[in-house]
Amino acid sequence: MDVLFICGFSSVDHDGVPMFGGDGGNKDNRLGKWAARFNMVIRTARSQNPHIRIIAMQMFGGDSDFASLNNPKKREMYADSVRDFLAEWHDKKDQSDKGAEISLRVDGYDVDYELGNRQEYTPDILLMIRERLNGLSKNTHTKFYVSITPADTEYLSGSKLAQAVDYVNMQNYDGGQSTSPDDYLRQIPDLKPSQLIWGATVESPPVNTFSVTSMDDAIVAMQKEYPTSNQNPNHNPVQKGPLAGIFLWRLNSDNAWFENMVHVALYSKVQNKKLPDGLDDLVRQGWNFGGRDGGGNKGKDLSEIRNSDNPKDLGHPIHPYLEEDWNNANWYSS
């Protein structure tokens, strides 16, 4: 994969100051109990792909999402804290198991645009973050990314939203099952197809957009050319073209055996690389039952799956290409 989104970040209140961080974090350690895990996930990812982009994702829920940023001052402080978090991780280093130096740089910020994060002022927050990260980019000579991952287009009509975000990761599944690229191109002024990323779920494949009944359908949807004769007269025409890529949710469910196979097969196909023999067939066979809600966990309790050394023990097929990595990885905690 080219980009890894790491979830679980929130807006944590510290004496009236909202700070981007993790559960139990504080002013001295923003991530609290998550710090070691976050470090491990980045180290593991960059050990395998030194060029992978790491994106920290603001989740929704409770009193720690955008609903808590209910006045302009709080939103300004939150945007400051996002910039400070990325600055803090910019120069951090670690070592691989073989002793090679690894960068722990975090490359950007994303918001999961659901429930409490769906606010009329969400575009304003993203613009504030964009402005601050532009300043950080000048100081560090590093590109930082801002994106949003929505299931619908409500409130996404801000005139500068397309300039604030690099990408819109469409949740073309579950709550966004009926959405299409055209919906976003019509709603967001000046948005280009090259800023849109098709979203598919391998956690529960049956809840994908109705036209996506296989991994190959997701590739076709991503490669389709979207005309931009915007039907909204307030929108400027933009250049037509295919979408930027495919976003998959997710990688560490209790059917991670299937999710890993789909990621490897999908990346190989998009990059025109040869698939490991038999992997494509396993993905095709598993698409309709591989999801956690569709029998992919074979009715096993999550603790059984988490503690299993190999999904074959639970009756799951897994391609030999992935088997060694599986046996050597603490996949659930990562």
C-alpha cells in the first residue's frame, strides 16, 4: 500500500484546551497509552515500505470529536494542536529489527466524517489545518497532507474546501453505499476527480456500493473517467479524468486474514504486478463470505481469532505468500 491511515485519534480536552491526541493523553504525552503502539505500527510499516505515507485519523464519537469544538477559539486551538503533533513526529527515528534507522514521520491528517464530525464548521476546521500545515511545510521542506473521509456530502459545500484538502476518501459503502463521485463533484466547488479516492470495505464486502460486487469492480470504478460538466451553475468546470486511487477499510478486523489478501491482490493489480499464484482466486472466492459479518470469522469468538497462530487453524484459507508474514506478526495489535 502507498498510504496507511491510523485510527483512534480524538480531540482531548486539557483544562479547556482541545488537543489532537489519544485516549488518556496529556500535554506531555499526547498519545498516552497509545504511544508505544503508534510507534510500533509506523516502525512495522516503514520497515516493509520506507516510502509509505502515515496519516493520523480523527475519529468520531463521545465528547472527543468535532461536536466539542463548538466555538471559533476551540477550533483554532485544535488546528494548532494538529500542526504541533505533526511537527513533534517529523524528526522522530527508530530502528528496525535489523538495526536500520527508520523515520517515524507522520505525513498528514484525516477526519472520519461521520456523526459528531459532521458539522457545518468542519470545512472551516480543515481550512485552518491546511493553513497551519502549509506553514509547517515551509519550515520543514516537507509536504503534509490533509484529507476527509465522508459517507455523505452534507455541509461539504465550503467554497475553499477543495483547496483545503488533498483528497476526499469516499466511503462508497455502508452509510455511503448510495453515493457516487458525481455527488462530490457537484457539491464541492472546484473539486477535481484527481482528488477523489474510491472507498471500498473488505471488513464487510456485501455493504459496498451496489455496483461493486468484487475487488475488480472497485478497480473499474476508480479508473472510470468522470466528466465535469458541473450541473451546479456556481461551480467552475474542472478537467475530467479518473480518480486518484482506492481506499480500503480496513486492515485489522477479526477477518484480517481476508483483508490482508485483498490488500496484496488489489495493490498488485493496480500496479500491474504479477499476483502470487492462486491469490486472485482466493480473493474472488472469499469476497461474498470473507467479511466479519458475512461468516468470514467462521462464527469464532474474537478472542479465539486474536490468539490463533494461523487462520488455517480456524478453517480459513490463506495464501502461502502471506503465511510467513502472518506467523511472524502480532497482527491484531498492529
